[in-house]
Amino acid sequence: MDLKNSILTKSLPKHIAIIMDGNGRWAKQQGMLRAFGHENGTKSVKQTVEACAELGIENLTLYAFSTENWNRPKLEVKTLMKLLVSSLKKEIKTLQDNNIKLSAIGSLNTLPEKVHKELFEVIERTKQNTRMTLTLALSYGSREEIINTVKEISIKVKNNIISAENIDESIINEHLYTQNLPDVDLLIRTSGEQRISNFLLWQIAYAELYFTSVLWPDFTKQHLYEAIIEYQKRERRFGKTSEQLS
Ligand code: IPE
Ligand code: IPE
Ligand code: MG
């Protein structure tokens, strides 16, 4: 049985999140500029999105640009924003052909106007799609998201819409950018770094973490399958004992 079919015999993660890292190092290895790595990274995005849809993964969230990434050299930020616009224009067809709905999380108002416009156009055009939700984390930082959540809930408490005593996990979930998404089941990070870099801190509370040394532009369907197979081998106990589960 090939990897894909063996994956389909076991329970699938409902939500996969990926920290797509290593574009710069990949380019450097080829003696090229960082931008070349980012361009090649888009091929891995396409492969991953298609592979997840084919497998029947319901939610895929990709970390594309962090709040901290604004501190990179101006030219690199500009290149990344340009690449976003061109990828959105180019891949709308892939999304439509595969019945994929696009969504976005992050401080989206801080994105350049062109990116914002293109992003919301694709979100609008794909909103009826049902096979998978692809969420792009753009100008996303988990701490910023939590601060925003606390502000929104505080205002509602002040206006007597929510009482402080009733604040619970579900109220917090409803105010996060990820309000419509289930918790992350599997978090993948490429490039060998073993850190979270301010991604989905609340939502990964019980996610399985998978780190691979593969650099993002080298990441293929096969690597995704390997990550899911590893996930399927893990026993998710959620605090219980192994005996309780069986
Ligand atoms: C990930 O690759 C892409 C973004 C963060 C936008 P990097 O650009 O971080 O590549 P490395 O980590 O420097 O190799
Ligand atoms: C995290 O990667 C952000 C994205 C993948 C978009 P970084 O390369 O920016 O993270 P650090 O700086 O290594 O933690
Ligand atoms: Mg990096």
C-alpha cells in the first residue's frame, strides 16, 4: 500500500498548521538571493494545499508572514508582499478547482492595500467552497491576537454583554481570529528550527508537534504524508492514562 492509502485507513488530523520555514537558507545553499527561496516556497504551498485537499483534511493553516517579519529588510518585506499578490492571482484557480475556501488570520489591516484587496477578493470568491478551509496567517502574531481578544472581551464586559464570571474557553475561542477553526491537531515546522515563533499559542495547547529538517522549498507531498503518518502513530491522551483510552 502506498503512503497515501495507508494514511486514509486511519484517523486524520482535522486541522494541520504549518510554520513554513527555511526559504532563505534554501536560497543561500543555491548561491541565490533570499527572494529566490520565497518564490520556490510557493511551489511547496501549492503541493501541500492540493495534498491536504486530496486526503480530506478539513483545515490547513499556513504561517506566511508574522508580526515580527515586519522587522526584516524593507526590500524583503516588499518582495514577500508582491509574491503574495501574484500567488493569490495565480492560485485562485487551484482553489476553485479543488473546492477550497480561503480565509486569513492576523492583523490584516496592516497589510499593504494591494495585498488586502487581492486577499479579500479571493476570500469573497471562494466563500461558498466546502472541501477544505485554507487559512493564511498574515501579519499574524499569537500575542497580538490574544491582546486583541482581551480587548474585545473587556469591552463586552464593560457594556454588560458578557459577565466576567462567565468567561470560559469557548468565549475566548469565539474572540480569537481562529474563531471558526477547531484546535490544531498537528503542527509542522520545517527547516530544523524547534520553536513556535509566536504562532497559534492558544490553539496548539494539545497539538502534536512535528519538526523536520527539510527546508520549505524542498517540502513535497511525500514529506507531508510522512508527517501525518508520524502523527497517526502517536497516542493522544489529553491527560488520561493509556488504559482509559483503550
Ligand atoms: C520562511 O523562510 C518564510 C518567511 C518567514 C516569510 P525564512 O525567510 O524565514 O527562511 P530562513 O529561516 O531565513 O532560512
Ligand atoms: C516564522 O518563521 C514565521 C513564518 C514562517 C512566517 P521565522 O523565520 O520568521 O521565525 P524565527 O525568526 O526563526 O523564529
Ligand atoms: Mg526563518
